[in-house]
Amino acid sequence: MTKKTKEAAAPALPLNSILDGDCIDIMNSLPECSVDLIFADPPYNLQLKGELHRPDNSKVDAVDNDWDQFESFKRYDEFTHAWMTAARRILKPNGAMWVIGSYHNVFRMGTELQNQGFWILNDVIWRKSNPMPNFRGMRLTNAHETMIWVSKTEKSKPTFNYEALKALNEGTQMRSDWVLPICTGHERLKNEAGDKAHPTQKPESLLHRVLVGSTNPGDVVLDPFFGTGTTGAVAKMLGRDYIGIEREAEYRAVAKKRLAKIRKFDNEALEVSQSKRAEPRVPFGQVVERGMLRPGEDLWSVNGRHKAKVRADGTLIAADSKGSIHQVGAACENAPSCNGWTYWHYRRDGKKVPIDLLRQQIRSEMRAN
Amino acid sequence: MTKKTKEAAAPALPLNSILDGDCIDIMNSLPECSVDLIFADPPYNLQLKGELHRPDNSKVDAVDNDWDQFESFKRYDEFTHAWMTAARRILKPNGAMWVIGSYHNVFRMGTELQNQGFWILNDVIWRKSNPMPNFRGMRLTNAHETMIWVSKTEKSKPTFNYEALKALNEGTQMRSDWVLPICTGHERLKNEAGDKAHPTQKPESLLHRVLVGSTNPGDVVLDPFFGTGTTGAVAKMLGRDYIGIEREAEYRAVAKKRLAKIRKFDNEALEVSQSKRAEPRVPFGQVVERGMLRPGEDLWSVNGRHKAKVRADGTLIAADSKGSIHQVGAACENAPSCNGWTYWHYRRDGKKVPIDLLRQQIRSEMRAN
DNA sequence: CGTTCATTTGAATCGCCGT
DNA sequence: TACGGCGATTCAAATGAAC
């Protein structure tokens, strides 16, 4: 199905399919450490109150319902604990998870995430541009939902496409509050009666931002509460593999039909802006070795206040310091650190040119090979 | 001090004063069911490691106070349980409480509130208009804090001044996300050395909205983590009675001095929360996220001479350049700058349409609220 | 006195790699 | 695993000096 080779002899994942059943059982049947990202939109209205029994079958005091509350929360916490435990097992060591909820359940989810050792990366507010108003005027308009983005452990190195999200935000750093419209119009799936197919269908724009920001093409994205398959739809468009789990046949049918129509964007469109951190490292010594700068040549600081001389081994010597381009730059500025590549300049034709230009030349030569 | 007659023979409350000591002990010494509103801004339990420097090498003045240090989540939960229990006892049956926090602590607070039988009315997002950025580009900008607004019980009938908040919001229903600036400038209190008197002083505009919305004149407002007394200052301006509890002598001194200067019904203070409405900036990435243009789709320049392809992160790729709609437009025209919104066009029904039309659609959706 | 520009600052879980 | 070197990384708002 995919051309990717799986590590070791792990059982093959059921990629790009919708699995029928309880998500806890299904996740427990999948190989551990095999999934890159989980997006989870669990139910919060479990309607557990009808099933409640006190151990001694005594009647619940109608005046003080605290006990009732507690029992209901306890059931919900058990459910949350169970599915998060199953989810955590199948996540790769550097895997990450997003959960979404409202004030009814999100605090309990956040607490359980922390208790299990997930590491919170950000909480993100989906600020709805067109929320349902509060008709009775009894409360504030509930105009947002909360997402919690976690990595499997504190030590994990989850995918974060910083530059791509920055580009999505027209050049400024993406914030933790996202203004996006709710799912309406053509995007909102209808059943045969013409009613909405699912009560809480999420907009594709929300998943687009999540997946562009925290996955790469070819990653495996699992959604344990698949519903009508928004996660799968956006994953497919973006060239990620998806696994959906959904126990309601009606939702599975809608999702299957939806996904069959989705086409992947072409590869060029899927490339996103890369961080400089992904570029190969170039030692400054190479600049000297290649004769782009000559030993003995002077470099000037970006502000023009400091001067240093290039030595044959690729180190610099200034009035009060010697060492790497970074060390001497930091010493000149009396700063804790310094990027020597952008700090130091050389002169050509009377102009000051950053030495970073030379590094870019070397890198483009490296790419040509 | 006040003309209100207290019910029954309850001991008099220490109104409009700052109490010295641990808030749990002090609250336990106050009469039960005597306070209308509690605003609580407890330590967030930030878990900061080393120092952090900005790209310009200046050092970030972080919250490193002893009062924010906890050994473990367990210890923090014990602390939270204790102060919330004490707070609940002194609340009137129809009383309410606001707590504020970040992702470090807010989930644990929300869980404890629910466990104790508090009833969540709304969670409210304070969207900071000028947050501190993420300097290392490792995460999303942490641009918000979360407040949880609860009543003492599910049966409580807490004060909610719907019309007043609607008026504050230019005539439309107040939403659960509040855009307000952080506390800076003259409002930010300084100590004698000229440094900030408290690391986490809240803006008066935030408390103004809280107190206008959920208290009436003459109500008793208690703040167990008083700090430099923003809650007391706004309560006094608005004609509410305050009780502050603060165990740090330095903060008490600053608050006392501050409160002495406050006058009730200061019109200038009432204007604080009025926000000016500017044309919102719309990143081109939102057009892509919302599916108004699809990754891979072609755009044409206004003169028809250049073509570019849309990528998933909202950047364009043309024959010789890639980047934002503005950058690629400028490159195509070999111009220093270019307004991509009017330069680039897409095709619909054989006609060329400027992408600015899509931006106008998004803006009109945003205005609709 | 108004405009412009440089400087400062804010609740922050803020790196990766090789030795 | 602790340490040190490389080298990547910031936005909005307010202040205050300069013009």
C-alpha cells in the first residue's frame, strides 16, 4: 500500500482504513511505538448518570448531588485513563498527540495527560469566528474550544514545522489562539434525511493546521474517535497515512464515502518552508580552505565596532580574544552567545558582505552534487 | 465603614483591607457563606530550567520566585485542594469564583473545581494582544491564559450582568475569548529600584470585565493571592468591597500604597477596556486552510505574464522564486515590493478574480461576530 | 509640539550534537 | 550523562530620545 519500509518485523499497520470497534480494544491490538501522531476528539457527554449504582444500592440524596457528580466524573476519568493509556502505547517515542475538548472535559483530560507522563507542548485555543450564540443570555457565548498538544514524554523530539506555520500566518510566528470558522455549508456532511451526519464535525481548516504543523508527508496519523473522518480526509490530502477507528456504522459509512472522493495534493504543493536548522552544517574552516577568505584577511563586526583577523585554521583573532567565529563574536559583544556567520563581514568592492553568503555558496555547491 | 447591614450575627468582615498571612489560614478564620465573589490568581507552578535569552542576547526576566516552586504535581494538587476548600466555605450559596492559570496548572485547577462540586459557568480565554514571543522558535507563541468561572454549586444563581458585558462589547453578546493587552507602561507598578514590583501583575482591564460582569456594587470581593492588589484596585473603583490576602510584606506594601490613591468611579478607568477596532490582518495561509484555494492550484499575475503555484503552508512557488504572495509577486516583477493580494488572481468560470476577494470574505465573516 | 526611530520588555515548562 | 561548542532565534506595545 505504501512504499515505506517498516522497521523490524512489526506487524503491518492497517494504513488508510477505517477500523470497526471500540478504540481501546483496537489500539491495544496495534503494534506498540508505531504511530507518529494521534488526533483525538473524544465524547464528553457519556450520559453515564443512568448507569450509576451506589455500592449499597442506596438512594442518592436529591438535595446534595455532589456525590453523584463525583461518581460521574470518576467514570469519565476511567474512560479517559483507558483510552490515553492505549494511545500512549502505540505512539512512537518521538510521537505526539492532540486532544480537543470543551470545559466539560478538557480539564480532566489535561490532568490525566500530565499524570501519565505526556509532556504538554502548547494548549491551543480554537477561537470560532462564527460560534453559536447563547440564546438565553445566561452566559458568555461559548466561542472557543481547547486543544492540548503533547509529546509522548518530556524527552521526545516531536515534529514541529515552525517555518511552515509561520508562513501560514503570513510571516509572523503562529500563536496559541487560532481563529477559524466552524464547519458549515458544503463541508458539513449531511445524511440521507438532510440532517447533519455528525453533531460535532470539525472543520478541515483546523486539521490542516494541526497536520501541517506537527507531521511530515508519509507520517502515520491515527484518530481513535474518527466520526465522519475529517482527520483522515485532511491527512489524505496532505499525503499522510491515516488510521481511523469508529464504532458507529453510520459514521463509518459517511467517512468511507467521503474519503473515496479525496485526492492528494501534488507533491510540489506539499513541500513547506524549511527551517535553517535542517541545512547541513558548514565549518568556517572550509571557507578558508577553499580560498574564499585568505588567512590574514580582516573581518568587521556587523555594527562596525570590532575587527578580527582570519587565521589559517579557520579561527579568528581579535584585540582581546581568539577562537571560533562565534566565540570571538560573543567576546567582542560581551554576550553569552553569538552567531558568527551573520555577525562577521568582509569587504568586497568597498561593500560589507556577511560571511554567511560564503556559507550559502558552499551549501548550493553541495546540493549540486 | 459600609452602610450594609450584615445578616444574622456573623462576625464583621475585614472589608477593604489587606490581610497578612497564609490565605488558607485566613480564609478559615472568616465566617462561612459571607463572600460574593473570589478572584484567585494562584502560583502557576512553572517549571523553568535554565536561563533564556532573546535573539538580541538580552536575558528574559523570568518568574523564579520561591512561591512558584512545587516539588511535584501531587504537592501542587494538595495545595490547590486546600485553598479551594477554604474558599468554598466562605462563599455565599449564590457566590462565584474566578481562577486564572496557564497550561501548567489550569487543568489541575479545573479538575479540582469539578471534584469539589463547583459548577463551571464558562471558561474564558484571555487573548493577549501583545504576548511575549517564543524566542527560540520551538513552539507556538504562548498568547493566552485561561480563566475558569464557577458558581459554588450547580444550584447557585450567580450574578451575571449580561447587558453590561454586551455594552462593553459594542452591543453584541460577550464571547468567551477576551482580547486585552498585558499590563505594561504606567499601570505596571515598579519598586524603588525601578524594577517591576511583581512578576505577574494582571491588567486592570481584565478585572474590570470580570467584576462588571459578575458582581454588583456593594458586593464583597475576596482575592486570596492579592499580590499588588489589582483586584482590590478595580473593586474600589467600581464601588465593590474588597478583601485581600497576601503573605509577602513587599507586595502588601505596594498594594496598600496603590489602593490609597484609587478613587471610586474613575471614568478614565472605565475606558480601559474599550478596544479600538482596526481592519484585522488576514494571513494568506488562512485562505488555503479554509479551502478557498487548494494547494497545487495556479495563480496568475494581474498582467497575466506570471504564474505561481499555491503550497500547503500558504506560500507560493513560481519559476524562479518561492515565498509569500508578496515576495513572489515582487520577484516576478523585479520590484522592491508588491501587494500580493491585488497582484495575484485565480480562475473561476473562465474569469480572473483577485485573491483579495477571498480576504474580504474572511473579514466579513470575522466582522459578523 | 508632532514625527521618527531606537530601545526595552512581557507567567517561558524555549536545542542539538558529539565527546 | 554531563559538558561544551555550534549557531538558530522575536512580536507588539510602550517609552523616550532625537529631530
